[in-house]
Amino acid sequence: MTPGRAEYTNYLNQVQSTAEAHGMAEAYARFHLFREFSRQVAMLAYNEAFFLIGFLSLAAVPFCFLLSPNNLNMKPRTGGH
């Protein structure tokens, strides 16, 4: 997001007017915008990481069955308790 985008400018103006109404400085509005932007970036990063981990886990399931030592020609074990 760059300062030239309409969404950025609109949100910044909205936060600035709210901050001024409560007697706060313009720096607070910029800080609030940066904090919100950082929060959203972190959320997107976590979503991508969880999607990747889930996909890799799902892709690993067939290997559990392919690599198991289960042989259909084996006779059942006898003896024991």
C-alpha cells in the first residue's frame, strides 16, 4: 500500500479526523494506520504458512500407506498369548 492509493488516503483521512475530534495529533493517525497495516500483513503471512503446512501434511498421508511394511502374502503369526 502506497500513500498515493485512494484506499490509503481515505483511511488516513478518516483516522485523522477521528484523532482530531478526540484531541490527538496527526502522528497518532499515521501510527494507527501503520499498526493496522502491520497487523494485516502478519495475518496474511500466518494464513499462507498454515495453508502450506496443511497442504504438506495432506500430501504426506499417501506416503504413510505406500511405505508401510504391510504385505498381503504374509501368513498370520501364530503362537503367543
